[in-house]
Amino acid sequence: IAGITQAPTSQILAAGRRMTLRCTQDMRHNAMYWYRQDLGLGLRLIHYSNTAGTTGKGEVPDGYSVSRANTDDFPLTLASAVPSQTSVYFCASSDSGGPQYFGPGTRLTVL
Amino acid sequence: SQQGEEDPQALSIQEGENATMNCSYKTSINNLQWYRQNSGRGLVHLILIRSNEREKHSGRLRVTLDTSKKSSSLLITASRAADTASYFCATAPNRDDKIIFGKGTRLHILP
């Protein structure tokens, strides 16, 4: 692994299903983030974690949950997917106050 | 909550010309960052300018920051086809790790 990876690359999901988007970084960054990107709305922060064991809510947290059991992994879970969660999801990591490094994104479609 | 707003929303210029994009923000900041996003890809960090800096250069990129006007500009000199992308400014309101992205400027370099 080099940098930050996300899985899956894309997914089509039936409404009501549970889904976990995976994010892993190997840069030992303390902070990690999940964003969603929708046309015309830019990037919006869903959840973040300043360090392993802590998480916080961003601008649009409803319907999503995260965990940060260790430094490297920051999964995002949709407990019961709805069509409005159709979006492109980006994970990012950073050192405190530094630039963020983004993963390649997960394109999620909820039908 | 929108902090930074880029202007213009879209820009088309001839290859070889300079491209200027602007970002305005609302509250005081610790730093301001510029990112590039190629179509279908994750964001890539370009440059970070701190609140006590007025200008920064990186290759063909020049960023200015005017904290009295709460604005920043990104200048790309001698544009190339590969510069075609969306450019986002992101502001860090304080030393907190969370940054807030604008909606971006779509730059198209014409051959």
C-alpha cells in the first residue's frame, strides 16, 4: 500500500441495505476524514477523526457512522442506505494542520 | 456551511495563457489551501499558505493571500492542457484539523 486506498471503487446498492466503505492509509497520519462530493455542492465533510480512538461529526453526518480502531483504518458505514446517499465518497488523511491526502474515491449508487 | 467560494465557477483559456482563480472566505483562518481534482479522481494538494504569509510560489503556481479582504488567488502561468481540472480552495478556520472546501472552479485549457 502506498498512500491512501479506498474500497470498493464503485458499488450499486439497494435502498435499505447496509454498506461499509473502507479506507486505509499507510502514512501514519493521525487525522482522517470522510467527504461526499455531489455536483454543484462541492465536498462536504461527513465525519472525521483527529486520532485513533476518537471521531467527530462533520457537516452532513446523518445516516453515516465511523470508527477509528487504529491509526490506519477509517471505515464509513451506511446503516440503511437511502437514494439521497448516492454520491462519490472520498477518504482523506493528514498530519495535524497539514495538507490532506485523498483516496481515489468510491462511487456509490443507491437505488 | 460554506466558508470559501471560488470565482469564477468555470474558466476556459487558450493554452499558454495565464489562469487566475479567486477564493473568498468569511471568517478568520489559520491557513488556506488549494487543491486540484482531475475528472473522476481524488483531490491533490497544491499549496498551503498560512495566515501570516502573503504570497507563495510552487513551480508555475503562485498563490496570494489578503487577510484584510479575506481573499486568495491562484495563478497558473503558461497553462498547459494537463492543467484542465477543477480547483478548490479550502480554509482552516483555526488550528483544528477540519478544513472547509469551496465548490471549485472548473478550468478548461483549450488547445
